[in-house]
Amino acid sequence: MDILGIDIGGSGIKGAPVNIDEGVLSGERHRIKTPEPATPDAVADVVAQIAAHFDWKGSIGCTFPAVIKQGVAHTAANVDQAWIGTNAEELLAERTGCLARVVNDADAAGVAEVQFGAGRGVRGTVFMLTFGTGIGSAIFTNGILVPNTELGHMDIRGKEAEHRASDRARKEDGIKWPKWAKRVSEYLNILEALYWPDLFIIGGGVSKKTLKFADHLDTRTPVVPAQLLNDAGIVGAAMWASGREDICGPVITPRDSTLTNAPILDRGWAPMFPTDIQACCWALIAPLAPARGSRG
Ligand code: BGC
């Protein structure tokens, strides 16, 4: 089955039909420069041009570098602020005339890597981390995604991790690969101490250059480069749009999910967890909790 996958990035918007059963592109990629400013309207126009290029009538999956819940963008760390509150799925569906699903870029890359790439068949806790303009994160436990983690914004000595250790920070600070690897190691060591992962997959622009820095990383957890390289976002977006649980896992982002409407605030956790973490925790324990209305 083919779905059109589109990867919306800071410099380019790339699309290609994807055979989601095999995780490979089934046609040539088509790339258009990201418009500036990358407002929702301008980006939607480019997505529509890509869909028209392929004369696409079926489903479309798109990555976006922000928290995406039920199609709505909730953050805009490295993109135009007008995206916050935009229902990206509705906007893209309206412009393309196709059914559109939108997913965080790192989550998409992770879904592709775990199904078809470096994380294939790995049990335990797998972290996909993308190093580009920002740092994207996706966590998988036994192949199932915890969506919308934003670990690139973790504080490290008073500064966001992505402002220290993204590929952009490396270029902007003019540092050599070994020094950058030291920053990345510091970040990975914090993640190791907090989550005890079994595997780190390193993706994003730097995945093509692992020879330059891999030997300088100092972690107790194995670190491997992403295998799908530039195609991970496109492939993962298409897989996401398939909505197939055997591919994406029973994640809680689909708009028809009843879990996202669970009365989280009733559970008395509100002061303890930010909303997203609550939602993920609730998704994990919901099957164990007493049925609604059975609590006095
Ligand atoms: C965004 C994430 C995104 C990452 C990589 C971060 O700044 O907050 O949502 O996944 O950049 O693009």
C-alpha cells in the first residue's frame, strides 16, 4: 500500500510515495524550499504543490517539528509562531483535498527506524534522537511510541539542551566534532541517568556524519546511527498516516481516541505532572484502572 509521505523541515519540504509495508520510497523524492516566513498558509501551499506533483488522491502523512496532538500544533520552538493552535491536519486536508495526518518529526523518524531501521526488533527502551536545527526525541518501549516527548528542551546547566548540542549549535558556535560530541555525551548521560534506555538511535542531519563524532561519544548505552537517513521522516509520516496499530502502535494521538478525553484532572495528579506526561501515563495505566463511575 502506498501513502504520500511529506517531511516538513526548516530548509526544505520533501515528499515521496512510500510503500508502507516495506518502508521504502516507491517514487523519486520531490523537494521544494521551505517558504520564508514558514507560516501555516505558505507551508500548506507547498504541501499542496507536492501533492499535485504526484497527482495524489489518497492519504498523506506529514511530519512537523512541534508537539502535535490530534492534528493541532501546540508548540513552535523553531517554526513560525502562527502555527501554535493551528489544526495542521484540517489545513492540509483542505489545501490538498486528501486525508492528511500530521506527526511530530522525531516521532515519525523513530517510527520508521523502529519498524524498518536501526531499532528493528530491539526490545526494551529505545530513544530516537534527531540532531538538526533543534533536538527531537522519540521514546519507544518494546516498539511502542510515547508520542510528543520534547527532550531537546531539557535544561542543562541553565540552557536548553538543543541550544547546546543541536547541529545548529555546533555550526553557530563554530566548534569541532570532538567538542560537539562532548556536549552530546553530557546530554545523553543525563537521559541515561533518568530513563536507563537500552539503545540510542542518532538521526537528523548528523546521521550521515557519524564517523566524525561516534568515537568521541562517552555513554554506557549503545549508540547507533539511523539507517533510513534522509528518508526516515517521509517513511515515518506515511506509516503514521496508515493508522495501522501493527506499524505505529496503539498511540493516543488519533483524533478518535477516547483516552485523550479521560478525566485526567479528576485523578488528583494535576500538581504532579505536566499535561502531556499525564496523558501518556494515563494511556499506559488506563487498562488497569477501575471503570469510569466505579469510584465512589
Ligand atoms: C521541537 C520538537 C522537534 C525538534 C526537532 C524541537 O525544537 O520542539 O518538536 O521534534 O525540534 O525538529
